[in-house]
Amino acid sequence: MYTRQDGHEVFVIDGHMHFWDGSPENQANKYGKGFIECFHGYHQLFTPTELLWPLDQFEKYGEARLVRDEFVNGYVDIAILQPTYLKDFFINGFNTTEQDSVVKKAHPDRFILNGSFDPRDGDRGLEYLRRLKGEYDITGVKLYTAEWKGSSKGWKLTSPEAMRFLEECQKLGIVNLHIHKGPTIYPLNKDAFDVSDIDEPASLFTDLRFIVEHAGIPRLEDFCFIAAQDTNIYAGLAVVIPWIHFRPRTFAEMMANLLYWLGPDRLLFGSDYAIWEPKWLIDEFMAFELPQDLKDEYHVDLTPEVKEKIIGLNAARLYGIDTAAHARKIATDDVAQQRAAAAPAAPVQA
Amino acid sequence: MIDERDVWARVGEVLDPELDRPLSALGFVECVEIRGAQVEVRLRLPTFWCAANFAFLMAADLRDRIGRAPGVERVTVRLMDHFAQDEIADAVNAGRPFSETFPGEADGELDELRLTFARKAFLVRQEQLMRALLRAGETPERLARLRAADLRADGDALLLRRAPEHAGEEHAGQQGAWRRLPSLARLLAMLVQKRAALGLPTVADDDPLFTTEAGVPLPPQRTAVMAFLGTARMVRLNGAFNTLLCTGLNRVQHGVEVDADALCAGGQEPESAGIPGERRAQA
């Protein structure tokens, strides 16, 4: 819970975070090393200097640190684990559903565990998706279209194979598809960050929600134009929110456009932990005001009500969470106790 | 004898096809080494994972442009700290096309990709000129009516033909049929360059000056002009976001400092007109 200055409590869902292992022991090749170092570059660019992590900490941080950063210090009530397999780059995978299930099992009410699929796996992949549903009752998947597999450098959502998987998702009740674009694609001569392959499936599968992670950055404009046409397209704000510290004006321009093209009900907060810690993101986001010139120009605003939707209520709606009931459920769990112990002592009444 | 300044001037003519800004100003070219009639140029992009197709275009364009400098017999491009550095450099230095660089992973060359981003760059450059004219007091309706002959460069300034209804009036000491708009000539030159790069026909004197990226004249209604500007603004903002992202990552990853604000304000110089399409450098 984030407590506003007026005392109002805001339910927080971190819609996009990871429990990864990018350590040298797990790196399979130069691509794994390049991958975690590229992530660390993003971490360094956007993170306030006093909160920077050294590379070795960033490569592997473990369960205790994750729980502390997300729930004890980071205001988060529920965190959504988004797996990224990358088995061609990391020996055991970067963060698979199975790896993520360890922290989910330890804190069942604090995490939503998402799965994943890869259309290039064919029938075996469909079987794996059904197994994930049976074993973990997943309602969402993270899809990484730039995943390498053998000689393949990626896949498209419009391929016939992908369509079979989307049909299966519909059948199984896996309704939240978190899509992560770039930096490779098939075919390689096409724009690696292209978001246009989301348009057709979103029109065909109107029961499914297509949550485009980092709002399609670096193709924010193409994403906005597509999202304006399909109401089942959503923006995940991982990589958008951190601009708030690096370039507040740029962040404001991004938010004004997202509010203008998608409206306040289709934007989901995500930290992309461990690239960034939720605490500073949320502190700065809750204090942020849209500049008057952008309010006037775009006729949008980032009011406390809009922030509350973005920071938790929108994701709660997509994942069927009753926030009041859930808040009661986790009010005294082990994480809440850690949080109470970590909180500064209340001022003594005279 | 190769003139190093000449080589760098040519590096400055090569644009990042996505960001529409010169590689030299972006800080992506690490160094140029001249040995006799041979030039080696090192390209270091902000991250290990920068898109392979853009990296290929930049490497091929560098080799092509530098290769035309007087006295240069051979250009070797080296791509540093990139996931496909050897595949791309080997192919570019041998003059091989992209499709043969990644067998089975590409289904064509990079013409379409280059065209997609040339269209975006065109929208942005035209928007910058149109907004400058709006700030100077012209109306959206007038912009849609402008013919090519209504606007011409005069040194750093632009001369804009007055609307017929105002032609005889005196305006702040400037009498006559033309308004002088200081320092805007660059914006027109940049637009003309990009039109050529897009393969759009040269605008004849009586043709409408402002068009869509397909070359179709803008509709005359105020709302249509403003809608065009609204779309183009989003494309421009996205380009600025990506310029900040790329130059920022280059700073934290490789310590390269550039003036990102100037780059975002549209500080790019017009490049010499290029033909879209695969450049097969001479081997």
C-alpha cells in the first residue's frame, strides 16, 4: 500500500517484474553476458545515482532482496512475475515460469505467476502451455518475440503458428498477454521493434488483452496509433516511468500522449524490477504533476484518481482481483510483518 | 593524400536511419584511421543489442560515403561491441547484401526499412517547417494552399510570398509581395533533401508545397492540416525520446558525451541527397 499525504491508501500492483539469474555461472555465451550488461546500461541511465546497483548484485539478487525491494520498501501489494526464458543465452534460462514458481510458492498471495509460450515449439509448445495452466493455473503469459531459438532470431504474432497458440489461450482462459518487442525479429530485414503485428490478433481475439510492455518504446508513436483503434490493447509502463527522474519533461510528454491515445483505464504500472526498484518509481510518480501546457494541449490530466488506476486498479481489473478483500488477506502475512518491523517508529504522543 | 577533415565531413553526412541525425553528432563513430590510401572507421553503437539491420545500414553508408573521398582506395568498417559485429562488418567490407549476411533469417534487403524511416523523417521535417510558419503567423489553411514557388531560400532566410489579399500592404517596414523569415532556410533545405531521399518527385513551382509522406497534397481544411501536424508531432517526439535514450545509453556504456538537447531540437544538418535502397559498396 502506498499511503497518500491525505491518508488515503492506494493498492499497488507491480505489473511487470522479474526474478532472474543473469550471473556469469548461468551465462551460456557472449549473448547472455551482453544481455544482462545491456539491462544494466538501462539501470544506470535512469536510476538515481545513490540507488545504483553494482553489476554483480544486478546479475543475481535472490529472493530475500526481491521481497524487500518489492513489498517491504517498495509499497507493492501484488507483483506479477513475467518470465523471460532466453534458454539460448542462459544455461538454466534467465527467468522461467518454473524458476519464478519458487518465490510464488513461498509468498502465494504476493505474486501472480505468469507463463509463456513460443509458437516455434509447435505441438510440444501447446502441450507445455496446457501443463503450465494445469500446474500453476496461470491467467497470463509474457511473450518475447525477440527470443532466439537455434538459428531463429524471433517470431511474429501474426504467424499461423502464433494464431494456434492464441486460440489455445482463449480456450484455457489465459487472457492477459504481455508482449515484449525487440531487439531482433523474424525476418531480420524488418524493423526489429515493429508493433504492427499486434493489431490483427487484437482485432481477431477480442476476449484477450494485449498488454504491450514498455508501451512499444522505441516505437511509442506506432503503438499509440494502433492502440487507439483496439480497446483490448493496453500499455505496460515499464521503461516509461523511469524517465520521470532522468527527463521529467520527456516523461510528461509520454504520459500526455498515452493518456490522450489510450485513456486512463488502459495503462499499467510496472517496475521491470530488477532494472529499477519500485520504491523510487512510485514515490516520484505519486508526486508528479503534468505541466499545465500539456494539460491544455492534450486535454488530459494525471489526477490522484488516474494515478490510482495506473498504479494498481487497472491491473486488478485485468487479473480479477478484489483489492479491498486482498488487502485484508495480506494485512498480516509475513511480508506485512517485515514491513511493520522496518517502518520507522510512530511518533510518541505527548 | 587523404584529408582527415574530408573523411569526417563525410561521416557527418551519414545519418542514423532511425534517428535521422548524423552519426558524428550522435557520437557513434569512435575513430577514423588513415593509412596511405586506406581508411578504417570504427562504429560503436550504444548497446550490444542495437538492431542488426540499422547497424548494417550505418556501416554500409559509412563505407560508401568515405569511399567517395578523393584518394581513398579502400574503406574498412569495424563494428565494436555488437552482437553481430563480425557478420555485419565482414559482409559490408566485402560488399555483400544484408540478405546474405544472415542466411535464412532475412527475406529481403533493407530498402523497405530505410523507406519506412525516411517517411517518418519526412513527416518530422515537414512538421518543423509548417510549425515555424504557423509561429510566424500563417494560418493552417494558407499552409495547405502554398505552392512550391511561394517559398524560397535567400541566404539563411526564407522568403514567403504574401497571400494575395495582403500583397499590397505594408508590414512592419517590409513592403511588397514577399515576407522575409530569418534563419528558416535550413528547414526548407532539410525537407527538400528528405523528399529526394524518399523518392518523391521534385515539386514543380505550381505544385502544392506540403504533402503527405506519399506525395499527396494535404487537404485544404484546417482540421486536416492540424491532424497531420498532430500525427507528425508524435513521430517527432518519439524520435526525440529515442535520441535521448540512445545517446544516454552511449554515455553510461561507453562514456561518450554529446549535446543531446541540441540533437533533439532538430540540430541536424541537411545531408546530401541520397537514393533509398541498398547500397552495395564497391568491393
